Amino acid sequence: MLVSVCMFCKVLYGSKSGNGVSGISHGICPACETNALELLEQGVGADASIPLSPLGKAVAHVTV
């Protein structure tokens, strides 16, 4: 059994047979996808020096 979890809001949004494989698959839930598309249409984060997640939260990037 594979369980789908949103990588942004951590909501469980689905499951399916893993054909013998089990675990967690990360993706984007429908709510976060809608929010991300709205933010892209508004141009939010397009020219910002701090990138935004689909939820409009700042994303930290670490360079090593």
C-alpha cells in the first residue's frame, strides 16, 4: 500500500496498491495545487529573492 501525503501541508490525500511495495509518496494535494496556481497567476514570488512554497510560505534553501 502506498500512501500519498502532501509535501507542503502534510495532509494524507490518497492511497493505492503498491503492487508489493509499501511506503509514503509525497506530492501536492488538490488544495495546495489550486493555491499554487493562484499564486503563480498573481506573480507572487516571481521576482522575489526569497522563493515561496505553494502555500505562500518562505522556503529556506541551504547551500553547503
